[in-house]
Amino acid sequence: MKAIMFDFDGTLTIKSPNIWKAIWENLGYETGKGSYFSMLFIMFLTKDITHQKWCDLTCEKFMEKGLHKDLVKSITKQIRLNDGATETFKTLKEMGYSLHIISGNFKSVIKEVLGENAKYFDSINANEFEYDKNGYVVGIKGTNYDFEGKAHFITEFKEKNNMPAKDICFVGNGDNDEWAHLSGCRTLCVNPENTDITNKTKWHHAIENVTNLTQILPEFEDNQME
Ligand SMILES: [Mg+2]
């Protein structure tokens, strides 16, 4: 068996808001240069805070403004899958691939956006909201698998399944996907954003303008994965 690991935002979706940024903004916070939002991101990148600490500090701010699941839902409605998604997932499953999502979004949001398509995925790995009984956010359980964690997920997966790295392909679009190649897997960049596709160490292949997800299918025809 072979496996494909997908990033979610900007890879499976198109022209959609980033959920994190959208929540901060909808709660009335600044997200520009020098904002607390942007400062937390930099502190995470420079390893001054862990991913979980980043989630905790963010959650504190969300709780100060009383983030309710209704707001998360209304932002979720603005996120849309790229055209051809269902056909792509179905075809890849029929070809025998195991499909996974490794994302910095939230599990509940991804499942909602995928709808019926969720059945094609063997695992969905992302952050999780914790709500109280009235629907207010009281915690964020951070994923271990964003940024360099994406490579950790793939490494753990290949060891657990005794699968050679060459049988795994990661499909992503952005700067938080640039670590995936460290697992030794193949990488494919679609609709690149803040990442350099001329860097062939990080991105083995790239398709710049994917307006229909079926455009990636030729990459996965049998001989392509060898
Ligand atoms: Mg992305």
C-alpha cells in the first residue's frame, strides 16, 4: 500500500480564510505587523514558545472575548474545497492509496468542510477546540503535527506501517509544509503560498495553478510513485 498525506488549507481548499487569523479579526483583534497575534507567531517560529503554549496564549485571548462555536461555524462556512475534490479522493482510494490530512486547522472545521468526503480519509490530524456546555471555547489542544511536526507524523507513520518513504507523498502549499521532506517522503507543492518551489530539496514537484484538484492525479499514476 502507498499513502498520501495532505495539508488542508490552500491545498485542498481554495480562496478561503485562515481560520486562526479570521477568529482573531472577528473578535476585534489586530493581526498586522507588531500585533500580539503576529508576535506569538514569531515567538513560536523562534522556538521561544512551544506549539501548545502558542495555542494556550491564543486561547486566553479568545476566552477574553468569549469565543463561541457559532463564530467558528460561520467562518467554517467561508472555507471551500477546491473543485474536483470528491473525484480526486475517490480515484486515489480506488488506486489503493491510504489518505491522511496533516493540518494546522481544527479537526472539527476540517470534518465540517469535507462533509461526506471525510470517509475517504484514514486519519485527520489537527488542533482541537474544547468547549464548555454552553458552546464557549475553554481550551485548545494543539496538534503535535504542524510545521516540523508534519515530518514527525510521516516518520512515525512509515515506521508503524513498515512503509518505505518513497511510497509516501506529501501534498502541501505553504511555509508550514516545508519540513515534510525531512521524513524522506516525496513532496508535491500545489498553489504555492509563501514557499519557494524552486527549492528542489523541499519540493520535488510543483503544480502552480490548481483550479481543479484532479490536476494532481497524473502524479499518482502507478509508475509515478516509484
Ligand atoms: Mg496550507
